[in-house]
Amino acid sequence: MLSLEVSKPQAGLKLGTVLIVEDEELIRETISLTLGDEGYEVLVAEDGRTALEMIRRLEESREDQTSPRLDLIILDLMLPYLSGLDLCRWIRHHGNNVPILMLSAKGTETDRVVGLEVGADDYLTKPFGMRELIARCRALLRRHHHPQPQTQEAVLRYQDIILFPQQCRVTVRGDEINLSPKEFRILELFMSHPRRVWSREQLIERVWGADFMGDSKTVDVHIRWLREKLELDPSHPEHLLTVRGFGYRFG
């Protein structure tokens, strides 16, 4: 039976509960001891599968006053059984907005972007100092517990399609659909300028960036994917239309 390994904070200090998911024992124990000394209650898992079960158990026992509520997850990118990216996706897919600080020995821009796009709130590259780790944890918790005042979100609507820009969410005929970041940005651009015709080159510049070195046909591929998700009959689209010799328009 799965049990939670809990490191209790110093007497009188209760800054929050942190789950550390890290397969390297030395790093895991160092972070655990440091955060415990700072006043955090610490849970640890050495692989993604164990962390997933722990999170499930905590969610199932939210009404149990003896069960800790997660305030922050420190998540390594490379983990046995279930990667940090896949675990992050699962957490966000199930509507859990707990702050996630992702750790990785990989420091390329691509790795950071992928981690942030799947739902991580911050990214720290190994090796790192404990002071920086603590500062980032405090900043994430501060933003999570004291969010900025919310203004009413402006949504984009066209017939049965609704796009929520701040939530990166789209519904079609009342059902939520999953879009990749590029698909979402293309649709947002189209819905922000209904009936405007966009050439492939214009779409690449606005969505991929002026330094994109790939084939312009990638636009056609993304349009096809969007049609499959938006249209009742993708072969005869009603929303996302081809303007022969010019490009595409929406509506």
C-alpha cells in the first residue's frame, strides 16, 4: 500500500506543503531538508508513477482534515516510469492548478518552452543553488495565494465556436477541444480578424515568427488539423475557408 513520506517543518512554522518529485536521491534529500528547515511540510517521490498515485490519493481525500493539501510541486523533467512532462500534462488536464516548478539538467530554450507550454509555472536548470530554489518557491506560492485581481475575460465567439484567450481554451458546439499552441494561436488570429484573408507567409510571420526556416506547407497541415477539430465536415468546411490564390480566411 502506498504511503506518503512526510518531512515535518520546524516547530511553529507552516508555510505550505511541497511535493518533490526527483529520482536523484542526493538532490531529493537536499531539497527536502532545505525546505523543511525553511518551514515547509515536504512530501517526496522518486519517480513519476509514485508521484501520480500520491497526487491522486491527496485529491481523493481533500475532505480529510488530516491529509495535507499540496501548495507546490517541484518536478524533475526526466523521471523513471512517467516523465515530468507527462505528469505535468496529467495534472493540468485534470484541472489541478497547483504551482509547478520544473527541474532539468537540460537547459535549452526548447526544453524550457515545452515545459512551460504543458503547464509548468517556472523552470530551473541544474545545477542550481538552494537560495535560488527557495526564492522561486516563495514567488510561486505568493502569486498562487495572492493572485492579481481578475478582470472579466474577453472571449472570442463565432457561431458555435468560443475561444477563451486567457485560459487558452476553445469550445465547439459546447464541447471543449484540445488544440496545440500553434493551432490555438492560428485560431485566435483568425477569430480576432473575421473574414480577413491571410496568406501563408503572413500566418508564418504572425504565428511562427519571421525567423522560421521551415516549409510554408506547414501552414496547410495546421489548417487541416484545425478543420478536423472545428468543422462538422472537414472536407467541406464552413468556418475555415480557402481563398484560392491568396490564402485562408475564417467566417
